[in-house]
Amino acid sequence: MKREIDWKETVSINNNCLRAYLIGSIEHTGKNDNGAGWRKELTPQLNARGIYCFDPVSLEEKKISMPQEDFLQKLVNVRKNGRMSFFMENMEKIWKGLDIIEEENGKPIAKRILGDLGYTTNSDFLVFNLHADDKPGGSIIEMSYAHQAGIPTYMITDVPLYKLNSSILYFILDSGRGQGGVFKSQDDFLEFLEEKYNLKERKHFIQQ
């Protein structure tokens, strides 16, 4: 059932009509930006249509307690040094999440930070951005996990269909029981979303 949104409030995890998980390369990106660029560009566009975004680039820092760029370099270093206990412990936080205690109004409150698998299953759809020079890793796992759960994945890519890996293309198009799709640009994708989910852009929600 489509959720209605009160447009007097900013789009949030509790106030949205749809939820989207933004997947795509972080560790090895063609643009060398840890996957932040396209997510920062697309998120306000989706927010303006009532869609809350799970953005791992902005959300992961709370799970790993350090800037993402530092974390990625540390993962390289610990593998060189054979410190696999650190690697496994922190990768588990990324994928499975963790419980934390935060103080609110002077009282300790237990909270659950979702892992990447949790972002997947709590989303109405996944957005998979693929640049020609990206080397996706975890995105393939998330896409497969969503496929098993019947959640559609929409890919935005500058790679021609005939050059996409056949299995990836199949799982994209078959996701959500045949609802997935591939788009050449963010504009094409946004136009599709508006039509499919009966959304309307509220320009005053787009962050400059």
C-alpha cells in the first residue's frame, strides 16, 4: 500500500511515501569519490518526491566510527598486515549493523543501526548506479538479496545494454518479479518513478 506523506515535514525515515537504498561502487569507483557524488545529486531529487534514501556513504560513518575514506584505507592496511579480526569485526557492522546506546533527554536509549542487508529489506526499491569504470562488489550481493526478497532494482548506467554482464542484467530486469529496469540517466529514471508510483515533485524540498 502506498504511504502518504505530510509535506509540512522534511522527508525522514518515519515520514515518507517510499524508501530507496542507493547501491553502487564505494571501494573502487571510476570517479574516485567513494560513490558520494551521484548519491548527493540524486538524494534531494528523490526526497522532493517523498522518497527517503538509505545512503551508505553518509550512514556508514556512524557504524565504523571514522570517516569512510579513512576506513577504506584501513581495510587495505589490515589486510596487508594480516589483521583479519579487525576486518571481520568491522565488515560485520557494515553488513549486519549494530546496537548502540544514545542519550536522549538525559536517558540512555538503545537503538539499532541497520546494516546493508537491513537497508535492502527495508526498502521499496534499490537504485544501482553503475559508471563504466566502476568495480562493484557488495552491490552485486545487495542486488541478489533484493531479488530473493522480491524487491525491484533500478539501474542507472552509462554502459550500453550489450556491454553489461548478462547475469547482472538478467537479475536487474527480473527483480521485483519482473519490475526492474535500466535507465540511461537520472532524468529518465525520475520520470519513470513519477509515472510508476504516481509521484509529484515538490521543488521546495530540493536542497541546493
